Amino acid sequence: MLGGILTAIVTPFDREGGIDYERFRELAQYLVENGSDGIVVAGTTGESPTLTDDERLELFRVAVDTLNGRGTVVAGTGTYSTAHSVHLTQQAHDVGVDGFLVVTPYYNKPPARGIIAHFKAVADVSDKPIVVYNIPSRVVVNIEPETICELAEIPTVRAVKQAHDDLDQARRILAETDLDLYAGDDPLIHPFLELGGVGVISVAAHIVGDRMQEMIQAFRVGDAAEAQRIDDELAPAFELLTVQTNPIAIKAALNLVGQRVGGVRLPLVEATGDEVARIRACLDRLGIAAVAAV
């Protein structure tokens, strides 16, 4: 297992829109010191579609160097191009990451056999674990349980990030494969734990990582009531993420609490004044003080 809480880390930008690698280093350290078992670098929350290959690879290098074994580094290497995904995976492997998050090829809507061939090609270039990222709301295609069972036969496919609230599908993954099941949306963490999932690939852990870790640990020692209580308390953190498409919302929240991560790259845009006010209200309900303006 790569960890119970893997935070899909944002990519900090400077005023000119370039990557602020020093702030990225500081944020990665902060996350592993505050509840995260590791980070996912250059995922959707990291604005991967707007990063160049050189930027991605430098983020991987900085993450590996910064954490230095104190937390896992999972590289987001999936794209809609198999050749490009293979290239990024090979490069990330050479950098020394601990595993790969590979999203379903998007936009061109491949059939199931194409998805399987895609993952096999990626798996051929590294012996490190692959997390299959199933997020039908963004890529249109849902990886059906039958296809996930076939993917599970690839030796290095070890886990699924399931950003899909179909609990029956999650049950089938657990019943019919040996894959680790991660909640791919933060509100799914508690129901997935109840099903037998191992944890979450999280956005909310940027601001409530310690509390999320406490919830997982309470559940693992059999204190279901405490786990449920903490989950209920975290509702404003999950609500915050719905204010606007991420990472717009989480970057606004981080900037409000003093974790300066800058803005976003087009076609994403900054949170509006009304959206910032709603995000601030969610932080207030969590008992987290906003110390800066956005």
C-alpha cells in the first residue's frame, strides 16, 4: 500500500505563472508533517494538462528529493496518448518515484480492450505500482468492473482510485480483485472504508489532513463511532471543494490560510469574490482561521 492518505498536491505558481518549486517543496513537507502518507504529483489538482513535460519531471525530482523516503511520491503520468504516457512513466521511473497514477485515456473514448492495452503498455516500462484512476465524470468513460478485473491481472496494477460514487461497483472491485481501493473523491472516504477500502487520494487533506488521518486510524482500530463523528465534522471541507472546479477552490483556500500557492493557469480562472466568501465560510465552520485575503 502506498499510504492511507495521498494528497493530490497543487502546483504553486509565481506571479508570472511559472512554477514556484521552492513553495512546492515547502508544501510537500507540510503535507507529510500534517496527516499525509504521501503525495500525488502532477495530477488533475496539480493542473497537469497545463504543465510541460520538463515541468512535470522537475516536480517529480523535487518531490523525491524533498520527501526522501518520509512519504511516498506517486507521479501522475497518464494522458490520452499511450506513447506520451509511456514516455512520462519511463522518465518518472528513472527519477525514483514510488508509483504512478494513470488516468483512463480521455477524450477519444477507447473501448475496453484499448484501455487494457494502454495500461499494459505503461506497465511494460516499470516494475513500480500503478494506480488506475477511474473518473468517469471527467473522462466520460467509466472503467467497468469487468475491465478492472482484467487490469488487475497486470502484475504492477496494484490499486484503483475510484472517483465514482457507485458503491456497488466499489464492492465488486474489492470482491473480485486484490486491488487496493482508494476513494477518489473526499466525501467517499468513509463509505469506502466501510466497504474495505484502504484510504483516499485527497484534495481536502491540504487543509484537514491531520483530522482525516485521525478518522482513518479510528476506523482501523474499530472505533466506528469516532470515525463517523470526524467524518461529519469534515463536511465543510468537502463542501468547500464544490464551490468551484478544483484546483480553483483548494488554491483559494490555501491562499486564505497563508499557504501561498499563487493562482491557476488558463483555461482555469481565479475564484470570484462570492466564491472566496463561500470558501472562507467553510473554513470558519472548520475552525480554521483565514489569515490572508485572496
